Amino acid sequence: MVSEALKQPLLIERASVNRLMPMHIWVSSTGVIESAGTTLRKVFGKTKLEGECFFDVFEVRGPGGIFAVDDLHRRAGEALSIGPRIASGAYSLRGIAVPLVQEGSVLLNLSFGVGVIEAVSAFQLTAADFAATDLAMELLYLVEAKTAVTEELRQLNLRLKGARDAAELQALTDMLTGLRNRRALDLTMSELIDRQIPFGLMHIDLDYFKAVNDTLGHAAGDHVLREVARSLLSETRECDTVARVGGDEFVIIFKELTSADKLSGIADRVVERLREPTFFGGKPCRISASIGITISTNYNPPEADRMLSDADEALYASKNAGRGQAQMFRLPMDDRRVSGN
């Protein structure tokens, strides 16, 4: 229920209105806009307000039935929902109408209501565009504070996530070579087996590596291991996993590569590449590589431990055959490595 006092005509000087109500509209008894607040004029830009018919520029969306100044008088003191008719004004304003003593005029004081945040951004409004007592400014300050806190929390979460990711990566990385470590290898094999993704497995052991350590020192051995890591990465794809699983032992998982011929070809290239001497302190470090290979599709189902064991068996067959070569693990005709049924 609107107080009768709000319906009584108000006597106010037009010059004082803008300081109190930067979003006011002064409407004459004939419906003509006689003045508009500076903020409202800023919102409308080049669109002329003064001298235009209020109901041509605005529509009163609620309550219904307001189409003339007399209707505004009748609804004095009630909350009004007002929207601009111009295309660029797809926003809604809140307002209240107060009758004026001056020849039946009406003074409307408008606000953006809950849309003030979007309006401030859209029309580049500042604190100077609102009355000092307008609670919209308090809302803006709260929003700014919340935004600042939210951004700080977002940055903190990003830093925490980055630190967590770095720690997880470090836990899966061989610190000397930068390759994956045994834990990462186990996780990769487990994931591929669980998802039933086929893969080839290559177990590599360096020949004569102990001699490098014994004659040239551990620094030379570390240098050789890093060079081997670079060579293995150059022979594999991004989707493959290259891991250092022991002092001079490496395992490569070739995702979705199960061709025995292709795997043997890669192994031969690795053998030839590692046969080339690496120099440390001007002295050659000579090694070679013995390799054992097996393929997940030969098992039903594949088991990580059994595959590693079989690749290891093929590796030692390479060593026994003279080192510096690769051999594929061959399943006996009566043993298809079937588990269960």
C-alpha cells in the first residue's frame, strides 16, 4: 500500500533535481520530457530526450495500464518497471513517479536495479554518475571486492595446480635422463591393458656400459645415459612411453603398434644408433644395445609382469647371441600365453 504522502504534489526546483537524481526524468503534464539527468543522458548517448514524448521513448512494462501522465499520477509512489523503446536499450529500469506542483508535471527517479553491474560496464559509468547516497555504489564496491578475492583465489588455485602437476610429473620422471621412470611405466602399461589398447614392448639393456663407468668415471656414464635417452626419444613418437627402469636398462611402450616387422625395424635403428661412440672429455664412450621385444596381442589377456619377463628373456637371448642386436620373443606353438580359460 503506497503512502498518501507519496501521492501529494512535490515542490522542487529543477536546478536541484540533477544533483539529487542523476537518473531523473521530468515529464510535463502533456507527456513531454522537460529534463533528464546527466547519467541518463550518458546512457542514451546521442539519442535526444528533452522535448520528446516520454511514452515514445519509454514504455512502462509494469504495472500495466500506464499510457499517459494521468496514469503516472494515479500510480504515484508505486514501483515501476520501465524499458527504453530504442533498439540499443535492451535493459530494464526501475523507477518511482512523484507528482510535482508545477502544472501537473511528474518527476520519475530511475535506477538500474539488479542490472547496475552490467550497465556500469556497458556505459562506462563511474561513481560520479550516481548519487552519493545511491546504494548501487555500495553494491559495486562489494562486487569489485568479490571479483578481486575471486581472482586471487583463482590465481592461487592455478599456482597450487601447477605445483601439484609439477610434483606429480617429478614423481614419474627419471631425474638424470628426463625419461619416465619405473612407476610411470607401470601406470602406462596398466592403463593400456585396462583400456584394451594394444601395444608393443621393447626392453633395452646397454652393453659394455660398466666398462665406461670403470674407465672414464660415473660422470661419463651419466653423459652416456643422457645421450641414449635423446637417441631413444628421437626414434619414438609422442604417444609412446620411453622409461629408464634401472641403471642402464630402458623400456619403450609403443602404443597401438603391434607389427613385428615395424618393431624389429625400430629396434635395428636403435642398435645402429647406439653403436656409434659418444665422446666425453674428448674420449670415446663405446657401448652397444641388446634388445628384447614382445607384443600385447600375443597374450589373452596381456599381463604386465609376464610381458616384461618375456621381453627380458628375448633380451638375454640377444646378449647370448653376441650382443648388439634385437630379438622378438617367440611363443611356443603350444603356449599362447593364455590366462584363465
